[in-house]
Amino acid sequence: MNEISSLIKRAERYLLSAKLPLEEGDYESSVSRSYYAMFFASQAALLSRHLSYSSHKMVISAFGENFTKTGIFPKEMGRELNRAFDKRQLSDYNFTFVIDKSEAEQLLKEGEKFVSKIEVFLNIK
């Protein structure tokens, strides 16, 4: 399996694994998993252009430069990726519970659409 397919499979797995904590009321873990699904899908898209970055900020920035600013994907996808990153930061590093059920549900929906659009672009679905 090549790296792009592996990243997409991982994104799909993370979307599935975001559902269980959501059902259990662990909204922070659900948000983290949804974000990582988007992150892995972004890495796959970048890799299709022979671009690879290790830091989250670089992946997000490069995704915007190479895909949303060029019109390949709508600008909203870049904003969603940035919002997901911010929510994941809050979820993973804040000492209090800061994410509610509706935010976690919304991010999961956005993550599913995000990954699906990248799969179509990569001709995987």
C-alpha cells in the first residue's frame, strides 16, 4: 500500500474512532480524532503533489497554499482545517472541558466531508 492510500485509510479509521468518544460524552477526544482525520487527509493530498511536512502548522499552511488558494478546493476547507486544529489544541491541552456535544458533532461532520472531498480528488472514492 502506498503512503497516500495509507494516510487515507488512517483518516477513515480516525473518523470512525471519533464516533465512540462522542457517544460516550468524551467530546474532547472526539474532536481530536476528527482533526487528525483531516490532518492525515491533508497530508495525503500534499503527498500527491510530492510535498511532505512534519509539523501541523506547515501541513495546514501548505494545504492552503497548494489547494485552497489555487481553487482546487474551496477556501472553506482551509478554514475548517484551521478551526479543527484550534479546537484540537483546546481539547488536548486545556485543563477544563471546553468542547460541547454540538461542537464535537459538527467537527465530525466537517471532518467526514473534508476527507471525502480529498478522497474524490485523489480518485480513491
